[in-house]
Amino acid sequence: MKILFAALILLCHFSAVAKADDTSKLMVEDPTEAPIGKLFDEDAYFHGELPVNQFINVIVVNKAAIGETAQTLRFYSNRQLVMTTKVSTGREDVEYVSPLASFIRRFGRGALHSHWRHTTRGYYTIKRVYGADYRSGENNFHMPYAMFFNDVHGLALHEVPPDLKGGEQAGIDALGHRASSGCIRVNKDQVIQIHDAVVAADQGDIPVIDSKTGLQTLDQFGKPAFTNGYRSIVIVEEY
């Protein structure tokens, strides 16, 4: 009994050390991430003066925890404000996943590895678009109408997952507050409207935008660079 008790104490100690170590290692911003502050100039956008004016759809999210426009999304299309709605972005903390929890989750749902529940700031073109039945490849959570904008960190804008702990209503009640693992959660009616607009805008030649500055990058000849992609861009700011 004493041996078992000692083993449990050691296990708790090493778990605490590993948790602290994971936290310090994981909470490191990407060098391409934009600084804290307001990134989107609405007046300049309405006057057609920004590089992002070359996109049909512009989705602007303020990931701040507090403030008048905190945890909101504004959806613009063809230089018109179409929608303003509440969202939930990342909790901005580390979810520590122990080896035991990781093993158990392989047979159910949930993240398999410790991770920073962080929504990256910056300018991101939409990379992949899915329909109502999409599920996350790692944790198997239902992510209807997922529109991935940061493939490096696996971040998408999607409907509030219906299989959250506490059910979909728990996620809906959390809108307007940080609550996700990093993705941007939107209520069903609003996300379908955005999804349909992104699909309708389709793909084509789009400017290559620097994720940190929002400026159009130059090609090897010093000319504005273009690529093929969705004609929709997500701007995540924090102010």
C-alpha cells in the first residue's frame, strides 16, 4: 500500500512537471503572426484602398476577450457590410493532455496532444471548404461548414459543434466569449450564410497576402504576386 501511495505521488509530481514544461513550450507565437492591435481599416476598405479589396469576401474577427467589439465577426462582401455576429475564438490557455488521457481519447473524442488553444492573429486566405458533415481528423468533433484559413495550426471557421460537452446549446451560450480550442465558432444560420458566399465566390487568381502585415507580396521580378485560391480572406485582430 505504501509503495502504491508513493508511486501515485511520483506520478502526480512528474505530471505537474510535464504540464508546466508543455505550457512553456507551447505558448510561443508564430513569427508570421500579426501584432496585437486593430488590423482592418473599414473606411479604407469601403474606399477600395486595401490589398484585401481584391477579394470578394472579407471576414474580420476581433478575438479580444473584453471590449465593445470583442468576440465578434463582421462579414463584408463586395465592399458592403453584410453581417455582424458573435463568435467564440480560442481560450488562449494550454489544454494539457496526459499520456493516459491521450490513450483513452483514441477510442472516443478529444485532442490527443497538449496544445495551446490559441487563435492566430493575421491575414489568412481560406484554404479548404467543407460541408455540413465534416469532422475533425484528430479529435473527431463535428465541425459543420468548416472553412480552414490556417492549415499550419489547423484553424477553421465553422458552426458551433453539436457534440460539445453539454451539447450544442452550451457552445451557443458561450458565443461572445473565448471558448474554443483555436477555431472560430459561429452560430448555424450565420455560418451557413458565410459558407454559401465563400462557395459562390469560388476560386481564381488572388493576391498573395503577407499574414503579418496584410500587404501584397512581390514575386521574383518585383511585381505584385498572385496565386490561385478562394476569393475570400479572414482577418483576425485583437484590440
